Amino acid sequence: MEILEGSITAPAGFAAAGIHAGLKKAKKDMAAIVSACDAVTAATFTTNKVKAAPVIWDQGVLKGGMARAVIVNSGNANACTGEDGLRDAETTAGIAASLLGTEKGKVYVSSTGVIGVKLDMERIVSGVRTLCPLVSADGGHEAAEAICTTDTFTKEAAASVMIGNVKVTVGGMAKGSGMIHPNMATMLSYITTDAVISQETLQHLLGATVEDTFNMISVDGDTSTNDTCIVLANGMAGNAEILYGTKEYEEFSEAFRHVLGTLARMITRDGEGAGRFIEMKVSNALSKEDARKLARSVVSSSLVKAAFFGSDANWGRIMCAMGYSGADFDPSLVDLSFTSPAGTIEVVHSGDPVPFDEDEAKRILLEKEITVAADCHQGASSAVAWGCDLTYDYVRINGDYRS
Amino acid sequence: MEILEGSITAPAGFAAAGIHAGLKKAKKDMAAIVSACDAVTAATFTTNKVKAAPVIWDQGVLKGGMARAVIVNSGNANACTGEDGLRDAETTAGIAASLLGTEKGKVYVSSTGVIGVKLDMERIVSGVRTLCPLVSADGGHEAAEAICTTDTFTKEAAASVMIGNVKVTVGGMAKGSGMIHPNMATMLSYITTDAVISQETLQHLLGATVEDTFNMISVDGDTSTNDTCIVLANGMAGNAEILYGTKEYEEFSEAFRHVLGTLARMITRDGEGAGRFIEMKVSNALSKEDARKLARSVVSSSLVKAAFFGSDANWGRIMCAMGYSGADFDPSLVDLSFTSPAGTIEVVHSGDPVPFDEDEAKRILLEKEITVAADCHQGASSAVAWGCDLTYDYVRINGDYRS
């Protein structure tokens, strides 16, 4: 696998653009991704019972099985907008389809921003008219900018892998920041690839990869109304079809997982107000599901997150969060340690506190990237989850204005 | 029912005391509750897999069915302290038992404070020796002070009710503040009554009442290792035994529910750093369980809590939190409104946004006590949950020092 610069336009046959359509005051607020030909598509959406209108539209596109384009707007989530919202999503897809010479059923639509306010369709329609002729292979970064809300940097990743003697590329972009929590982490993400792969295989790969990437991150425990991860595979690499269970599938998975994992970690690094990046590694748990529950519970705990904000080696809160995770494990067997570029310190051994030097612990926890390792000493399953600290800025960002 | 001043010593035959034993720097840190005779006992404990040593000890006391006293310390949770912790809990009970002329199996022990540090048994033992001779019918308030950690005020409540022509009294005290979340809300609480009632009936009443009181509050989503609610019923009122399903049971329930409900609301009012008290009322849900899930999810959402901190009528986050609650409901039927002493404002009607005056909304949400009402228009079940806003102070309290 080769890690590449670039993002959604790295694979062959994808073009993109990002513009300011007037939904936000000054920043870019609309993006388009267009494939040169019909692409096989897979997707996962929010598990929230309150689904934004574009999510409902996109579930129909996914059923159709083929897609040509995605239109995204930021600044307004088109959620809790009733029948009008659904009609607006369909209208947006329809206008893009006519401009791109395809059917509206092949155009995904995404929205992110404030909930409960109807879309300004005049600006959306004029935005789509500007966007569609503008897409190019150089437009990936601008598209990544246009989908941001409170994000402080764009999330982009790409990788390539040889399938036989054909180079196949995967690219992706995401937006995150607030309302980020496991169960289809609250975010928008778009993955493109020029691989030849069937819809069934692609959907299977997406489901398995999301479990270990986007579903293992948490910023604030809120699962949004708009969570979306859409994959387009246009086949333009011309490789022999990637079949489930083959060596080629594993190789392709590696690149796919790199892109989704990189985007997921970028989202937590850029959590609203986050000052520290927390990686929680659970090993030797009884089952994969137990390992996942333990890791996710720790990065989701407000008390753990506040302790990391204060660089406090408060491992009791970590044991506590593992305890209420719902996972099966024996607390009396657990080893726990903190690691950062400044060193490693063990704080619990076989469930018992290990005396440690508070100054050394502080030095380790003052770093910006910290790994917590919990060894359960019971089974052979492991999992990793990613999160961030809880800061004054999180409260300010989410208390001071409607977002 | 008559609402009374006082707390755990309001019922006949209960004495209490609170002292400074040196576990905390200056504040009171040990309390005792003593019944004049053996009392029937019921209790519920944390669902956390990591249980503090005193919780494990207390589960044994509960099995015995009768109790005489409770010894509580703050400043140290005696959690994650291994075999030593269990021995320390037993030693504490044993010393109190010999001073009170009872068996150690009839003495409950509770601890609250930092996790993972062994108890200073010298101070605990000397504390118990000071406490036991000191208990009196006037000591309820001092005991309530001594169980506090980051609490800013004591939580005390009492009520009486006539059973036949005999007055029966219920009293209670609690500590809360951090690590407060549904599923045996993270807190210590002690309920006393002079009622004649069987253990089975008392345990049933406790389970049912906790469901609608302590289990409906949330401060920060963390379920602690030490959650405890202990009830002692010493029978000294001399009423005819309260039997399940009778009119007398209902009357006694009312007083019991008043005490637990009052303590639960006090805990959220005093949530760490809390500036606002949020009441979430769900009506006409499909089932009681759906109503509970909806109400709890809203008061537990970091994004909702941050919006209340900013007095922002961000009802979209409320719909979103209802959506991921796991409850069965139809978002398109929901009515949503905010009420405070400054007025009422409807923001959603049949799932559609209702245009409202932002200044009026701000005026309503600037009040200290706010009720959110969600009418599901689907069934006949209702539930109420209580929470607080997420503030800079919560982050400061939990980030700045180990608690």
C-alpha cells in the first residue's frame, strides 16, 4: 500500500468542486463530487430515529445501486424540516442530475449544520448551477473545505494498492467536529475509488471497516441526525474484479481501512474545543464486542475526558467507565498504563493500584497525544477507540451560538 | 401526606452524627446513622462492574435482611483497592458493631471520594469511635454535611403520612454532584422510616420508586462504582403492617416517593458546575419504557446541556437526542415546548418547526429552572427526567483536581 497526497479526486475519473453559495456568511458551503461514469455505491447512515431529509433521500439512491454524483451543503442540516425538507432534497438532486446528464436517482445529497431551519432553496439551486460545471480533478481540497462546519482543518486521505499489476486508488474526505459518537459516528464522509468491485462486496467491506474506524470515535456522545458515509466505486482502474475473501480483497481492504481510519482519527483530533487526542487500546478481552465496548466507553466518558483536560492521571475514572460499559470483564485482572511521547507509566496491575510518580505522570499527560492501554488478561480480542478531552472551548462553542 | 423539616432522624428511633475525622482537610467527612433497634432493610447498588469494596460488603448485609447502622466516609471511595479494601470495609463495620452492641453483619458501610487510594484506617477507626457515642436525634443535618464531596448544599427531605390513625414518617439524605447518571444514579442516599413493613414489600417499593426518581436524573453520564441507596425501616411507629397492593401501601408510597424524588431533584440542582435545572417531561409515549428512554436521553446529551448553558432554544438537539434514545416514537407527531417562570413557548408542532420570537425564547431560557415538554401523541405513557446544564465550571471542577 502506498499512502498518497490528495483525497476524493485521487482515484481516476473523479472530479470535485467547493464554492461559497451564500448559506454561510463567508466560508465555502457547497461541494460536489462527480464520477465520469456510473459508479457502484455503498453507504451507511445514522441510526438516529430522527433522520434528516437528505438521509432519507440517500437511502433511496443506495437501493438503486448506482450513483454518479454527491451534492453537499454545510450551514443547514435540512433536518426536522418535514415534507418541505424531503422535497428540497429531491429538487437538489434533480437539478444536479439534469446538469450532469443523469437521473436524479443517481445523485446523493447531504446537508450539515443547524437543525430545524428550512433550506434556502434559491441559494442551493444557484449553488448547484455554479458547482456542476466547475468540477475538476483539482477540486478535492476545495470540496473538503466546503463541507466543514466548526471543523478547524479539512479531513482528507488517499492510498493506492496494486491489484495484480493494476494500481487501484482510494480517496476520502470527511467533516466532523461536534455531535460525534459511535454508531455511525456523527459526521459526513465520502470515499471514492476507481476499483472494479461489486456492490455487495463493497457494502460488506464498508460495514466491516466502519465498525473499526468511524464507529470507534467519540467527541461528545451525541449521534446526529445526518451521519452519512457514502462510497462510490467507478471501476475506471480496470483491475480484475475484487472478490470477497481473496488476497486481493485483503490488499484492497488495507488501503480502504487506511483512508477511513485516517479520516476517523482526524475527526477526533479536531473534536470541538479538543486540546488532546486520546487513543484507548484494549487487549486480551473475552470477545471483540467486549473489547469495543470497553474502549468506546472510556473515550466517551465526560469525567475521563475532563481528567485528560487537566492532565490528571485519574485512572479510577477509566476503570469506572470500563465498569459501566456493559462489557464482560474481570476488573481484578486488568493492567492499565498511560503512554505519550514523554514516556510510559503503569498505574494499575492485576486490578491493584501501582504507586507512581505524580510528576512523571503529569509530564506524560501534558503531551497532546496520549494512549491508554488496558490489558484484560482474559481472552484474545482487541479494539482501539479514539476520542478527545473535554474543554472550556467545547462548552463555549456549543453554548454560545446555535450550531 | 405532610411534608416535614428534617431528614434521616425525623422518623422515631433514628439517631445520627457527622464529624471531621481527618480524611478531608477541614470539612466533615464521616457520618453514622443508628436505629434504636434492628431495622428491616432494603437497598439498591451500582450496576457498574467495578464495584467499590463497601458495595460488596453491603450486598452481604442486605442478604442478611436486618440492619442497625450505617457508617459513611467521604474523601475516599475505597474503590479499586483490591483485597485490602474489602478487609477495611469489614473492619469498619466490625468496630461500629462492637461499639453499638450488634453484629458486624448488621452494619452497612459506604465510601465516596477518590478512586484507587487505600483508606486511612487509623483515621477511619478513630472516626468510628468518636461517631458512635455521638449520635442523636439532632444529628441528621451534620450527617448530611459529612457525606458531601463537591456538593454545595446538603440534600435532606422528610414526610409523614397517616396509616390508619398512626403517623408514619420517612426521612432521607443524599450526596450527589459528579458521576451522576441513570441506572442507580451515581450517588449515596439513605432513607429511614419508622413504618412496620416487611423486607419484601420494602424492597419492591424501593425498586419501583428508584425507577422514577434516582434513575431519572443525570449530571454527566457516568455511573459510579459506589452508587448506593439504603433503606432502614425500624417499625417504631407501631402501625399495622403495610401490605403490598393496599390503600395504605399507596399512601406510604406517596411519602416515600416524595422523599426520594426531592433528593433526586436536589442532586441535579447541585450538579457539578450546574447553573440551570432542566426538567424533561415526556407524555403520550407508546410505553413507560419509551417515555423513560426519551426523557433520559435528552437530559444526558452534552449538546443539549451546552445549549441550555447558552440559553439557546436549540430544539433540534432535543429532537436529535430523542432520536438516538433507542425509544420507539414517530418524530413527525411530536410537539415540543419550553416553559419557565418567564412563560411558555412552543417550538415544534407535529414534528414541524414553529416560528418563534428569539427574544421571548431567550427570556424564558435565561431562567434558572426550565421545563421541556414533549408530547408524542402516540400512547398514554409519561415520564419525567431531571438534569442540568453543562458549564465551564463542570470542566474546571473535573479537570483541575482529582475528585
